[in-house]
Amino acid sequence: MEKYSYRFSFGPWNIHEGADPFGPPVRPSRSLDEKLPLVRQLGFDAIQLHDDDAIPNLDDLSSQQLVQAARDLRRQIEDAGLTTEWIAPRLWEDARTIDGAFTANDPAVRAYASDRARKSIDIAREMDTDLILLWLAREGTYIRESKDGAWATERLIEAVNELLAYDPGIRILIEPKPNEPMDLAYIPTIGHGVALGMFTSDPARVGVLMESAHAVLAGLDPSDEMAFALGLRKLWGVHLNDQNGLKFDQDRSFGSVDLRRAFNQVRVLDEHEYWNVGMVGFDVKTMRTQKAERATAHLRNSLDVFLRLVGVVRSMDRQAVSAAIDGRDYEELDHLVMNALLGG
């Protein structure tokens, strides 16, 4: 199927062992070496990487060892016909960051988080990407009285400023989420992410990444969140998936729950020529019942749905749509959309 002008990416965690919040893994792990060839085979162009996806045990390596390992991985990725979209410091799985990273009450933990994030920048520099993704997973509280939210916001701005100063060539993507793993997150929506970036030392280098499921968990529509950021020229990344209501973060295949919601996400990206801005990233996990040998079909399916919806968006009768809007005939507009989605 034609890929139009889009480029696509996913992360190695999307070829998943099948663990969920309530149960253990049900499929064997695959190494990054095994996963990399599958990226191109599935029709994708780039890989997303957490820092320790790229360099396992990076906290145990010297600066020289870290740089050499990153250079070796870059060659491996390029040999697979791929590029790296971004690097993300994994700040939420270390025992020290259980109560936050950049917003931890303990200054030693905040210092560790900043050092770990700087290592991600060192990796990104060698991997030939200027994007650092910050998913602020544990920047929040389980009990509001345990932290001062205003103080925490200042610490987040301070942390971003440190990273911007560390390398003037990087751009930072903030990925909001309203909850999970923390009960109460400090940066729950795209609006919060944009606002945070605007108060940093270099707002031009701070944007946002919108994840569909995170928007749904916040009670918002993903296409509206994208449109808000697009209007401010701040949407530099997306994590497309789907979500069956206000449950845990399910990372369902794109369009598998709400096709019209998926249509509107594709529509807003396509109408604003997002392919000139960034890659279309997916953050999807296959169903827990899927057998190991078929545990990549969800990625193929998500890419296929996206591209078919681009076709639907571009095939709609623009004159009929404009006439319905101009005439305030939204029932007709509704029918035009449904007819297009049903293949009429």
C-alpha cells in the first residue's frame, strides 16, 4: 500500500512479552538483535529507543564505553535500513526514582535523574537524532500532600533547562499522561506539556508528543489534543494506539476500538501535512492471547489502518463536506463521514 509521504516508527517494547498490570509474561523475550530486522520487514522506517533499549546497563559504563556502544548500535540500525527517531531516558524503573525523578523530594535522586537524562543525550548524539523524549512517568504523587505541586513544576522546568543547556543541538519532546504509574501526574495533558515548554529557557526547542491512549485516559479526544499542538506548531511526535475506555493504558492496535476516533486523528495529521514535521509513531501491544510467532501482527495492522484511513480522508468529497459545513447541516456531514468509513 502506498505510504504517501509519511515515515513510521515503533519501539522494541511493542514486540511484547505479554505481561500486563495483572499478570506475568506469556511469551518469550526477543533481543533487540532479533527485533531490528522485523522493523523494516513490517514496513517501518525508524526505531524508537529508551536509553537502556539502546545500551543495557548504561549506568555501569564509562562515558567512553557508552559512546562506543552507541556507535556500534547506530551501525547496526543503519545496516537494517533504519534510523533512530528519538531516545528517551527511562527514569521510572530505577529503585531510586520510586517517588519521582526530577520531582523527587530527595535532591540526590533529582541529581541522578539529571545525570541519567544527560547520558540519553550522549546516546542520541551518537545515534544521529536530535530528539529526546521525556515521559514524566513518576513525576506526580500518590497523595497530594506529599509534594508541593508548584515546587514540582519549577523542578521540571529546571530539569528541562539543564538538558537544553547540556546540548544546544537537541530538541525535547514532552509526552503527557494523566496517571499510571503515579496516581496523580503533574503533566497530564498536551496543554500542560506545551505550557511547561513555554517557560523553559529555550521554548523553540521544546515540543510535545501526543499518545492516543493517554488522551483518552484524561477524558479528552486525541485528535483535539493533536490539533491544539499543531495550531501552536508544537506537535513533533505521536504515539498512535487505541484504548477501550478509562481503564489501564491498554495500547490497543490503532483503530481497533474506535475507528471514527482513529479517522479523526489521521484527518488532523493529514490536513496539516504532519509528514513535514515528524514521524508517525505507534505504541501498540498485541493481545495477551496472541501466540509468540504472530506477536507482530498488531504493528502491521496499525500501519495498514493508518494508511487506509489516509485514503479515506483524501477520497472524501470536499465540496460536499464544505457545503454541509457552510449550511450548518451537520447531520449531512455526519453521514458523509460514516459513508466514507463504511466504504460508500
